[in-house]
Amino acid sequence: MAPLTSMDSQMQLLGKVLDLRAQNAQVISSNIANAETPGYSPAKFEFEQELSQALQRSKNLALQQTNANHIPLGPNNFLQVSGKIVVTEDDATIGDGNGVSIDQEMLALSENELLYETAAQLLKKKLTLLKHVISGGQ
């Protein structure tokens, strides 16, 4: 049963990555939609470092928080990763105070879409393999 448990956690991870990438796409799309809005400051959805740290912690010994007043160490489980939206005030804005660069946002959207599609394809392959195993290799 250990291989199926491993496959299940990999599928959960890919599902979580798809959810986080979808949230990232919404934030980037919002920046693009507000490219003409005076005074708009672009936002960025940050989750990669938090996800990486959670994956590293799951490989190592999990630290326990023995008192509610202790400083939280961050998520021990990648399913707890939620990411955060960071709004950056741009001091070097042109004219109307809008800090959105369409070129940078389109590049970020393309990169995010590529990574989303990659995770979706990996999940599809995992599901196809599972279907193959369940059907007895036929």
C-alpha cells in the first residue's frame, strides 16, 4: 500500500499547485485589468517559497508547537500553504501613478500558465497510470 500512499500525496500536491497557480492567475489578471486605473499599485501572489519550505519540513522531522504562545514555524504540511498577496507601492510611476507594466504582467501570466499546464499534465498522467493499474494493465 505504500506506493499508493506516495501516489496519493503526489496527486494532492499537484492539486494544491493547481489551486495556487489559479489564484496567481487571478491576481495577475487583476493587475492587467487595472493597467489603465490611475493610482493602481500592482499585486503579487507569493506562494512558491512557502510551498518549498513546507515540502522541506515534511521530509525532515516535524517540529511541534507545544504552547499556543510559541511563534508558528509555518506549515508543516503542503496542504496548509495558502500564499499571500503583496501589494507593492511603486515610487517610479509615470504620470497617473499606475505601477502596472503590461509587458511584465503578460510575461508573468505566460509563465504561470505554462507551470499550471505542466502540473495539470502531470496530474493527468498520474490518473491515467492509476486507471491502468485498476483495470489490471489492460
